Amino acid sequence: MITGRLPSAALVFLLALGLRAGWVSYRAATHGTALDYPDEELHWQLATNLVTTGTLVTDDGRHAPRMPLYPLLLAPFAALGPAGIVAAKLAQALLGAAAVLVARRWARLAAGSRAALAAGLLVACDPFAIFFSNLLLTEIVFTFLLLALGWQGWRLTVAARPAWPLLAGYAATAAALILTRPSAALLPLGVWGLVLLMARDRRRALAGAGLSAVAIGLALLPWGLRNRVVLGSFAWLSTNGGVTLYDAQGPQADGSSNQAFLEAFAADPAFRALDEVARDEFLRQRAFEAMRADPGRVLRLALVKLTRTWSPIPNVAEHRGGVTAAVSAAYTLLVLMGALLAAVRAVRSTRHQRSLHALLWAPVVYFTLVHCVYVGSVRYRVPLMPLLAIGTASLTATRRAPPEHGDAPPPAGIADAAARGA
């Protein structure tokens, strides 16, 4: 029967898109195509030079300062010139709205229709996701991929016999995550460990783990071979790891990111004589030396970074007061406290609910630990907030929903059965 009303999924999608595209449009009207942060400029340089010269390189000659997927995604927009900056941000707004649908779908399969609505609204109205839609940074793309990875992983744990397209989708998503951010390098391994522990069909899950390893290897191979040719090193995870570690652990480190130290090193003729790979290795070794010299300082910095990453309000001084701080704190505390409560409740709940919360929290714990070693910042928790939003939404779980596409029905009391297909 046609009622003339839009489905709730469409309404949530339009809400998310309207908030994100509205923010991008407002900033474009008031600030034009200006890029606010150095990382934005670097990504745009890589994309622009790829279009104009055919080479993925920065203006100062670095060939692998970041992983390649995000600059490759920006390249079609870079071909439009400065106007492509706004177009790329609007595309990110669209991808951010699509991520809301993934979160909603996952919540619906795991916890029912009420949880789907709650998750959709929470993710759609995430103030941090809205803000980052206007920045040429990897957060929005990475959020979508991380949600997709968790959703597919959860479906693999509850499906009676996972379909090969699902296994292939997980493998491709895992590869894309690493090609976007090197910090995700070990995450697929951890998620697969959980999947293998919880899967109903462990033999098929093990085959999927092997498929993922192959997909990641095949995805990284062209990048590594290209770097071997132009840099003399495979640089599988970019030439930024040493720089980032020194930023986080060098003698000047305070938990935040401030790469002014590069200017001091650049004044040294010996450092200037090093190539891109050698500079990265030099800084990595200096960082290790600082860590070995004072392990207690590493622990003290870890606490500072933990606080910075999970601060309810932004760390940037200009956003630490007023409405921005109030909205940020309210949203963060609501989602974080709700997810913690739901996780505690899940311990005594069904196997399906325990699987859900294990896969929601695994990336949260993983990236929190990573950024206790590397720099801590609110931006690094942005992709984690939709996972916590799904956890919070599960508090509203309906008692039961029917299984889909032939999966074996769950035991009585399970909130929802997973779908073998989307």
C-alpha cells in the first residue's frame, strides 16, 4: 500500500545529508575554497599534482607522505580546479550520509527497528562528523569504511553459512582501510580474531581471513612497487610513520601535534641531505631513543593523549567554550556513557549481543591504544563515534525480529537475526 510517506531510512539520510551539505555550503559562502589545516593542503597537493603531472607527489617533492587512497579519491575533483574543493566536500557530505545508512542497517539487524531509528538519528546528528565533512581529511572516508568493516564482520559471526560475496566485501574493505590510514594496519587481524572466536561457521570464516590477507597484499603491492621505483624503498605504510612517532614521542612532545621541530631539523645540512625515506627512518630512531631513555615519560604522555582523544570538548582553544563546547560535550557524553552501559548489559545478554558489542568496541580500544603511543586528538575518535552510537542505540533493542535470507533462527530472546545479505 502506498502511503505517500518517505521511509524512515530516507528521512534519516536526508537529515544527515542536509546537515552536512548545509555546513559545507555555509563555509563555502563565508570562507570560499580556503583550506584550514596543513594536512588538507597536503592532500590537495597530492591530488592536484597527480592530475597535472601524472605523479602523486607534494609540492616539495615527497612521493609517499600519506597513503594513496584518499588523494586518489580527490583527484577527479582536483581536475576541476579550486571549485573542486567545494565539490569534494559535498561528496564527503554524501558519503557521510551514506555512513548513517550503514549504521542504521547494522543496528536494525542486530537490535531491531527502534535501535535502527536511534542509531540513525545519533549518527546523522553527530556534530564532529558534520564539522569534518567540510575538511579535506580522511575522517569521513575512514568512518564509512570502518562502519562497513564492523557491519560485515558482525554478519560473518552470526550467519549460518556466510556467502562468498560477503567475505570478498570484508576483504576489500579491510584493504581500503589500510590504503587510507596506516594506523589501521593491524585492525583487520584483530577483527578477524574476534570473528573466528564468535563465528557460527568457523571454517568459512577462516577462509575469509585468508581471502582478506590476499586482498590486503594485492592492494598494497602496486603502492609498494611504485615506491620502490621512485624512492628505492617499498614504504608500504608511507614515509610519515617516523615523523608522526617523533611528533608523539620526541623530546618536544606534549601529547598534541606540533611539527615545528621539522624546521629545526631542516637547518641541519646533514638532515637536508637525507632523502624522504632516510629522513623518516632518522626521526623514527630518534623517537625510539627518547622512549627508551624515559619509559615513565611515555606513560605520562599516554595519559595526556588518552585525555585529548576522549575529551568531551574540542582541544582547539577557539572551540573550547560557548555553544560549540556545550553541544560537543553533551553528544560525546551521551554516546559514550550509553555505549558503556549497553556493553555492560550485553555481558549477561545473548551471544548475538555479545558479538555485536565486541565488534563495536574492538576498533575503539585498538585506536585508543594506538593514539596513546602516537598523537592524541579528538579527530582520531571521529570514526569511532558511530560505533558507540550503535552501542547506545542497542539500549532500545526490541525483543526479537525475524531472520533474513535463510539464516538459522536465533534462540529465543535474541533481539534480531543477522542477514546473510545486505
